[in-house]
Amino acid sequence: MRSLVVFLLVVGSLSAAPVPHPRIFFPPDALVPLQQRIASDPLAKQLHATAIRQAEACLTERNVRYEIPDGKRLLAESRRAIKCVLLTAYAWRMTGEARHFERCVSELDAACALKDWNPSHFLDVAEMATAVAIGYDWLYPKLSPEQRQRYATVLVSHALNAIGKRNDGWWRGPTNNWSQVCSGGLMLAADAVSDVESDLSKNILAHCSQLIRKCERFYQPEGSYPEGPGYWHYGTTYQVLAMALMERDESIKLAPVWKMTSHYLLHATGPSGMPFNYADAGTGQAECSPAQTWLASRTHDPLACTAVRELLARRYAATEKHPPHDRFLPLTLLWLPAAAAAPPAALHASFQGEQALAFMRSGWTADALWLGIKGGSPAASHGHMDCGSFVLDWAGTRWFHDLGSDNYNLPGYFGNKRFAYFRLQNLSHNTLVIGGKLQNPKAKPCPLTPVQTQGDTAVTTIDLTGAYQGQCRQATRKVTFDAKARQVTFSDHLLAPAGPVCWQAVTDAKVTLAGAVATLEKDGHRIILTCTDPALAWKASEATPPTPAEKSNPNKQILSIEAPAAADLTLSIRMRAE
């Protein structure tokens, strides 16, 4: 209760006596310290140079326009506006060059000339409001009175007064990333115009700050995020924008879970550089966001500080000619933590929560063996039927994959047809299929035991019974990870399964089958899978969805082995990395 009071006191301070512009994240007294950091810190210098180059590229790019290509979302345009406004406004603040100021004004004018910011899909409003609020604030000293009035008026009409125009109020409770993004964007808009719209701003800041505080429950109890690492960056970035805004006037003591969530991201990323992309996540390399740099610098956690600096250095050094287009890059740099000496991170970790997870690795080198596995529920926000599913890295690459999300515009994707799509079913995940049936879409979260270690061995067990309700009396998946032997053993125990039990995993490796032994080869390395029942035989099939409307899965195969139903069945698979 006390923490909520602190948040409301901060909001009261923000709305009652606004400080002069610019005040959002980059006040005038932050300029010299940033310049000194750029001069003394090679990583900060590199990020600054990248931001300036990307600001230069924005000079020749088109302005934002009213384009809704899928008939629903203006979101791509909102994000285009954020990237252009933040980069060019930052470049002007750092260099004083008029061309950057003029390009930012051009983008603000284009955004404010739109008939609306598509309130039927309120994320679009929140992100466009973020762009205009920061641009209005950072450029304020040089803006004309007419420009100031125009931008403030549109922030009110297109953002603050847009709430409730459509039936989209569901996000106004702590639901998922929408609650964080919409609240964060509206808080920026409200703070930006609080000196000209005091009462309206005060009301919105008060409500949204309470909602942001409630969204902390997403990370409880140990820092994992239900929607996966990809959505962690999205939701947590806006959570952090709100927290950083409130931090301006009064110090906020962060709960321990904010340190834990930085460790979650660290463990959830494999040696390949790819995260465990469960739920509606995409594939590809791990991101880095201002949420990470802000949390690392505020928690003063050496492990988080080191991890985020190493990730940024890898991402930007490896892509010097074509660096990642992070629309929030200036904020990532503004909050960059200083280098710190960090103790070695633990090799194994588990995180309880709505989507319980465990991670095990043989080391922190790029060629280590690493496994990520989950319990959880398909009923979670953006959830898939992936209870018991895992991903695995070895020798610097991913061997067993999560295919990721499908097209959000597929009919009923977020409704009654969600689990009709292949990528969302257990039929496409690295888990069990009993009698060809789907997991229980409304299963309560499947619990996972904390990782227990003894010497080089780590063990966790998932109770999957709820995911297979009506298909068996009991189902558990035990995983034993032997770092020294570079071996992972899956022991799946089922009581009274109603049909054959299929163990399966998605791979892009070359597969050779020989009865109960399957050999995977990639880049001069091998993983050998052995079923302890010699009477069973491996199969491989293309990971092809049933309809052409769904995303195809080129170069992916489903490796599977099936055991007949039995009253008391144990299916054991041993993986050895070579």
C-alpha cells in the first residue's frame, strides 16, 4: 500500500507543478553528463554515433501517413514516428543542427495532421502519443507559440480525449502488455501538456500510474514475463517510461522483482543469441531495449549492468554497417549503465509464475549446451499449447526450435479459432501429443519444480496433468541436464493415457534415422537422440501447416517417436551433444 501512495504522490507532484520543458527523460542538466559519458565510454560513443547516423538517414525518409494496410492497425506508422522523432530530436539536442530540428518538426506536423491516431486499436494511439509528446517536449524551447499550441491541442484531442471513443476499455485493467503500453503512452502525453491542461492531465496521470503499478504483477513472483522475452521488451519499455517519468520528482524504491526480471532475460537467452521465444514471439536474435538499461542502472545490479552492455556491444559491433533499428535508441543510450565487475552468473535458474520456466547450461561460452523449458498454460495472454515444450542450443546454434507466432490477422486468432492454427498447437511444439489430441486450452498453469543441482547435474520436473486433462490420469516430464557429459535426458511418465503417446521436437538439422536412434547434424556437430525402448522407432516429417493461409515453416522437420498406450508408461529420450 505504501508503494502505491508513493506513486500517487509522485503523480501529484508531476501534475500540480510541472517543471519547464524539456523535462521528459532528457532535461537540460542531463546534457553535459551525457556528453562526458560519450567521451569516456566507448560503448556510449558507439551508440551515440549510431543514433546520429540513423538520424541522418531519417532526413530522407518519408513522413508518417494514415496507412492501415491490414484494415486494423496504424501501428507501423506510430512506430515510424517514434523512431524519426526520437532520433532527430536527439540529434538536434546533441548537435544543434537546424536540419535535425526541421525534420523532427516535419514529422510532428505530419502526425498531428492525421485525422486521428486510430483509437479503435488503442496501441496505435499510445505509440503515436509517445512520439508527439517527446518531440513536443524536447523541441519546446525552439518551437513557436503556434507550434506549441498545435501539438498540445492534438495530444489532447487524439490521445487524452480518445479514451472511451471505442469499445476498447478492457486494457484499463492490468491485463497484458496493452495495459502497459497504453498507460505509458498516455502518461507521456498527459505530462507533456500538464501545464496547459492541468485537470485532464492530473486525472489521467492518477489513473494510469495506478494501472502501471498493478502491472507489476505480471513479473511476480520471480521476474519472468508471461508473454515471453519479445513482449517483455515491448511491455516493460512502456512500464519503464512511466516509472522513469514519475522518478523525475521523487525517488522510487524498486521492488526486488525488477532485479529478478533482468536475470530472467539473461537466462532466457541461449548461447546462440536467440531467446526462448515461447507464446506469440518471433524468432531471431535477442533484443536490447531502454527497459534493460534503465532497470540495470537503477537497481545497480552488476550482473544486469554487465549483461546489457555485452548484449549492446555484440548487437552493434556485429552490425556496424547495418545496425538494428531500435526506435528507442536515444533512451537506451540515455540510461546506459556504467561498466561493472560482475560475479559469474549461475548456470541454472528457474522462474515461477503463470508461465513457469527453467534454464540449464553447461557454461556461459558461445559453444555451451543450453536448454530452456516451460510449464505454464495456453490460457495465458498470447499463450500457445506449449506446456512442457523446450528449445535447445549447442555449439553456437539452435537445434530445437519454437516456430513462433502466426499472422495476427488470421480469422479468430485472438478468439475462438486461436488453437485451430498449427503454430499454436502442441502438434508443432517440442512436447507430448496423446492420441493426436490438443492440450487443454483452459489448463491451469502447469507447475515446475525449482532446478535442483548435484555436481554437474541439474534436474527439474513439470506436472503436465492439467494440460492433458481427459487424456490421461497423470503426466509429468522430468529433465536431467548433465553438463559434463553434455547430455539431456527427458523422462515422461504417464498414467492411463487414452491413446498413443508421441514425443516430438522441431529441428532444422540434417536428420538420420536408425530405429530408436536419431542423429542430427549441423555445422560439423552432432546431437544423438536415443529412445531407451529399442522397440520404438523415430520418424521425421515436414513441419507443414494444414492451410496455405498459415505461415509456412521452411527447412523445419518434426522429429517424433511414438509409444503405445499403457496403464503406466515411461517414455525416456536421451540427447547427447557431440
